[in-house]
Amino acid sequence: MIYVINGPNLNILGVREPNIYGDITLKDIEENLTAAARELGQIIYFFQSNHEGEIIDAIHKARENADAIIINPGAFTHYSYAIRDALMSVTMPTIEVHLSNIHAREEFRNNSVISPVCKGVICGLGASGYVLALMSLNSIIKNG
Ligand code: DQA
């Protein structure tokens, strides 16, 4: 099972700054991922929260039954040492995904405190970043 964890404000994708994030909704992203996962024989568990503690709880839960994690921590990316610590406590591969290219935006977005504890990072490719992360994790789970 692959956990897909989305952080704050990602529940309002589609209406939120469409010039940056496009008009795709989180539901669209989840539907795309479900279809891609079905073809790969993977099961996806989706979780979104606007609250740091709930995201940490979801990561702890992943320790019990997940093979991998895809996480877009939203703005927590840039300052949540607590989410970073939670990810450090899990041994499964994790890929950090951002819809936008955080390196091409405001300076405060250029740094991620999450990236150093992830297997890989995908940013700037929009919703397809999640599917690419899924394909990569599927291969890691099956082939190491
Ligand atoms: C984001 C980038 C973050 O800087 C921002 O706070 C978000 C979305 C992205 O997917 O591009 O909420 O994680």
C-alpha cells in the first residue's frame, strides 16, 4: 500500500491560485492516481489535512501498513521539523512532490526541510508529478 499525504491548502486546488497550480482538483489527482495504481497492482491510501499534527499521525500510521509514501507537505515543506522527524522515523521510501517548481518562486519556498529525508523529490511538473512518484515507488517496492 502506498500512502499519498497532502498538506495544507491542497484541498482547495482548482480554486487556489490557478495561475500557479492549474485548475486540477485534489479529487482529479486522486482519480488519476487510483487509475495508475490499479494498472500497477498497487493500492493507494489518500490523506489530506490542513493540520501539522494530523499529518504526523498519518505518517505514524503509515509505519504500520504502508510500503511507501508520497507526500506534498504544502507550506510545511519549508519549516516543519516535526514532519521531517516523523519521516525520519519511517524506513520505507518516501518521495516529496510539489505541483509548482518551488525553486522558481519566492525565496522562502526555495528550501525544503523535508527533501533531505526523502528518497527523491519531484517538483514543477504539476499533477503528473504524483503519477511519476507512484511509478518510481512501484518499481522500488517490487525491484528494490
Ligand atoms: C506546494 C508548494 C508550497 O510552497 C506551497 O506552500 C503549497 C503547494 C506545491 O505543491 O507546489 O502549498 O507544495
